[in-house]
Amino acid sequence: MNTAPPVVPPDHDSFPPGDLQHEAPGIEFMVEDAPDFELADAEDLLGWIERVAEVHEHRIAQLTYIFCSDEYLHRLNVEYLAHDTLTDVITFDNADDADVLEGDIFISTERVADNAKELNISFRDELHRVMIHGVLHLLGYHDKDLLSQTAMRKKEDYCLSLRAF
């Protein structure tokens, strides 16, 4: 999982227009190059993500989730992070203030599906874990070494427990 911000974060508006599935003040869900993906519980996710931000004493200015293919996310990984690997999530922090969440969270639905199968969990649960993983990066959590990965996993589990759906 990669999270180091690029020198110049990508502007999701510069990518070909995707299928906007759901939008609420501060949070939007988009699909790029993943035609078979459909976000089933968008309304519930909005409340949950807002709750996670609230618990961490942050407000959401703008979060954009872009659900995409391995190929799409790989191109971003190479271009902006100089990593020639597949990954499930890349988070770009666009916030100027420490207590504000503003960023773009790109998620490969193909990686999520493969991870879910490998971990023997549902696609939905793995997708939610990866979605909140991106938010946790925006909150300042890292996962570059084993100790921080363990702490991040505990934070993910806590945030997942806040789901009321």
C-alpha cells in the first residue's frame, strides 16, 4: 500500500470523466476504468466515513474516492510515486490544515477482490477496510514498517467497528 504524496498530486478532474455514483457534501464516489464495479451501500458509507472523521476530531472538506482497475492504479503508482508495483490503494493528501480531511483515495477493485479471496473475507469487508485505510493515511497514520502496519491494522479494525450497517 502506497501513500507517499507526489510532488504534484494528480487532479482527478484531469482524468477521463468517470461514472459518478454518489455524492454528498464533502464526499464523492467515482468509478474510473472499472465498468463492473458498483458501490452498493453508498449512503451508509457516507455516514460511517463522517463518523470516523468526527471520532478523530477532523472535519471533511473534500474526500474523493476513485474506484478503478489495477491498470489504472498501476499507472498512477508509476507516474506519481515511481513504484512499479500493483497496490490496492493510493492516497493523495490535498489538505492545508492539520484538522481537515481533503484528498483523493484511489482504490483498485481488482486488488480488493484478490485480497478478499486470499484473506477469505467478503469483498465488502475488504473494500471497507481499504476505504478507511485511505482515510487513516489522511489522518496521519502510516504503514511503512511492521510496527506501524500493526498499529494501522488495529486502527482499521476500530474504524470498522464503528459501522452501523
